Amino acid sequence: MKKIAFVLITFLFSCVAFAQSKQQKFEQAVTEIMAFLAKDDLASINKKYIDHTLKLFVVYRMGVPDIFYRTAALEKDSVYSAPYFYTAALQAGKRELQQGAVDYDCNGECWTRNGFFYQVTVPKQLSDIVAFMKKYELVETEAETINTIRLIEKNSYRVVDTESNVVFWLSWINNKWYLTVFDLVTMDCSA
């Protein structure tokens, strides 16, 4: 009986240590990505945080609908990527990352809260885009892309820095955090 209790306690401590390790890796990834953005060091983000199988989804608005494209690397000259290269706050790494949802209020043209946040439940933003595209027969999404979207939406945290208007998702896949979504539409109230 004592052996079973010992094994159970050891297992529980292992689970707690794993969870702490996952959270610590998340916070480290957020800090590094913001620092790389502030220094305009896209090569480091591409090398360390973009999985070349999953790729990166960049969500943007063209006209009324939100759409996305997939890329294997952040590129400075991308037409749709420009906003996050000059808005990343240098002081983001010095502010405390807090858990909690935050939204952009288009009526007031401001965030519902100010700060540096992450939320563990992400919106089904990519799935909604795919559903919209299918409904209006704009484009057929490949099965591989749909499976990747499901994986990302299930395993991601959304990061929002209200000071620099940077919004991205990190996904926990194969015991590593990857940058999987850059959201350029949350603050876009044009539609």
C-alpha cells in the first residue's frame, strides 16, 4: 500500500513539474518572440518558432471577409505582414504577462483592458474563415489544412499586447511552443 501511495505521489509531482515546465516554456517563448519582433529579427523567429510542417497562418482582412495565408517564414516585405514589424513594443518583455481574455472595442477604438495578456481558450477564428469560404464557394480548403487548423485551435494560447497591438497564437505541439497564427484583424474595424 505504501508503494502504491509513493508511486501515486511521484506521478502527481511529475505532472505538476511538466505543467510548470510547459508554462515556463510558454512565457519564455512569448518574451523571446516579442524581443525578436522589437529588434526586427525575423530570422530568429523563423528558425526557432515556426514549424515548417505546420507553417504560420497570417490572418488579415481583404475587403469584408477575414482570410488567411500560410507561410513557412515571416518576411519583412510581405504586403500583409507589415503592421507587426513596427508595432512590437520594446518594453513588452518588461511587463507582466497576465492570463485573461481581452477584446478590441471598435466603437471606442480601444482594448477592453490594457496590458500584456494570454488566454488559454482561443477563438475558432481559422475554422470560421474556412466555413465562410466554403459557404460562399470562394475557395475549397485542403483536408491537410483543415486538420492543421483543428490541431492549432485545440492546442493554442492567444497572446495580446495591447500597447503594441500585437496578437498571435502559440501552439503546444510535440512538447514545444510554435508560433502558428499572426492575427492582423482583431483591431481592424473596417468591415
